[in-house]
Amino acid sequence: MSEEKRQEEILEDIETISEDLPEVEAIAEEDSLEKQLADALADAAEQKDQMLRIAAEFDNYKKRMMREKSAALKYAGEPILREVLATVDNLERAIAQGEMEGIEAEQGLSSLREGVQLTLKSLVSTLEKFEVTSIESVGEAFDPTNHEALTMEPSDTVPANHILNEFEKGYQYKDRLLRAAKVIVSAGTKE
């Protein structure tokens, strides 16, 4: 075979390979695109799964917080009630002391009074512990935001529109009025 003929055959082979090359490249490119699509779909599925898990966790968190808030509101007064139970115990002891037989009536009454005074002191200290304070009214000027006037009476010693007497004490819880004081207001001198 001649050298020329051989070169022609080589050129023909190169042309054939060149013609087939775009098809090979296209097939390789299609495989690459399919792989990329499969990877993207797998990634999207993973992201969706994570998002669903986070949404479920958040929903559970919200439900748990609502339950805890509800329980906290339901039992908010528990510490105060525990403190008041000690006062109930003291009152029961004072009543039992007053009912004892064989003790002179005067001594029993004195013990009962002393027990009730100690119980009142205990209850007042419990209220103060929870920032409940009484409103001092006698001798003060009448204030409709803190006092409820039951009646007016003339007085030579207390000026007009000042508290003459207190029928029921008023109380504040922190800076809020808990109960207004029920008072008798002075109408001034008898004229």
C-alpha cells in the first residue's frame, strides 16, 4: 500500500471519528444532566424532610408552651394558699383552746384572744410578703379612688371631707387597688 493511500485512510478514519464525536459528547452530556437532576431531586427531598421535621418540632413546642402557660395560670395562687393554710391551722388551734373544759372562762377567753391576735399578725405578715398592704384612712382626706363613703357625720375634731372612722380597711396589691376602704366621712362641725 502506498503511503498516500494510507494517509487517505487515516484521514477518512479521522473524519468518521469527528462525525461521531458530537454524538458521543451529547450522550455524555445527557448522562451528566440526568445525574445533576437526580442529585437536585434528592437534595430537594432531603430539604423538604428537614423542613417538615422543623415544622413539627415547632408545633410541638407551641403546644408545650401553651400547656405550661395554662398550668402556670391555673396554679398561680398556690404559694399564697400554702401560706394562708398556716393561718387556718392557727385559727383552729385558737378555737380548740377556747373550747377546752376545766379552764376558767376568763383564762380561756384570754388565751383565745391572744391566739387570734397572733393569727392575725401571721396573716398580715403573709399578705405583706406577697406585697398586699393596707390603706391608712382615718384622719386622711377622702379620696374616691381609694375610699368608699358609707355615710357622712358631723364632727368637731375632724375637718370636713376627711375620714372620721373606718368601717372596713382597704388594701392594695403592689400599686393596684385590691379593695377600697369603706369609711365614714366627716361633714364638718355641727351647724
